[in-house]
Amino acid sequence: MIRRALLLALALMLLVPIFAEATMTPLRREGGGDRVPSARLSADGSGAMAIMGRMSVYGNIPGRGLVTVVDRDGGAAVYLSGVKQEFVDGRLRIRPASGKLWVQGSNVSVQIVGVDLEFSVAGVGRAKLQGSGVYTLNSGKEKRWSAAWINVTPPSTERRRGERCADCSPRPARRL
């Protein structure tokens, strides 16, 4: 009886760390901590899109377009119509570009020029949409493209930086 209890305790001591390791995300295993919240930007239109930051960009260029990507950290990946594209000195330029585009990097600058573009962005950074089209940020209201920079930040970050939630924190007491 004691022998079985000791064997069971030994088996549990060996299995618990294995299961704990299996449930950890790759980012946690490498010491990167928890995932960082990200924003969502969806844009449809014709013209030029400039996107910068830590993000994934996915979309469609139906006609002949131009794509320029600058990778500042050296770990970005770019695929056009399923074909991996190679950087030269951290830069990539594709002309004519047509098909599905996917870009992912921790510090990238992506510029896309074309007609009838449909793109989704997930991450943190900023974007500029020049031309004619509409976009939504974090499931917000649909807005028209403009030449102004758009801060692509998660909704919780936006609230901390400006908007005050009526139910989140009390207003400061008024001095008499």
C-alpha cells in the first residue's frame, strides 16, 4: 500500500511539470511574458495605405498595385499569393503586385498602392489611408479615409489616453 502511494506521488511529481510546460504559450517559454493586446483596423478603398508598427497585415490587391515593406527588426515575413518574398537590406518592393498579401513583423512599415484594396490589420502602430474608401478601428463606427494618421491601439489603451469611462473611475472632488 505504501509502495503504491509512493509510486503514485512520484508519477505525479514527474507529470505535473510536463503538463505545465505543454500549457505555456511559446512567448511565455521564451521569457516574453503575456501576450500584448492588439487593435484591429479594417480598410476598403482605392489609393495609398501606409501602416507602421508591430502588426500583421492581410488583404487583397485585385489589380496591379505597388507594395513596399521596410523591416526594421529583421524578423518580418512577407507572402504575396502564397509565395514568400525575400528582403534585400531590410527592404522589399513589389511592382506589379497582385493577389493576397500577408505581412507580419515586430517593427515594419508597409505601403500599399492600388485600386479596390481590402485589408485587415492586427497589432499596434499607426496608419494613414489616402484616397477614397472606408475603415473601422476596433469595431467602431465606419469612417472615411483621410490624410491624417490613425493611432492603431487597443480599445483599453484609447480609454486610458483620453476618453473617460463614466463607470470606471470617479471624477476628482471639487475644491471649494
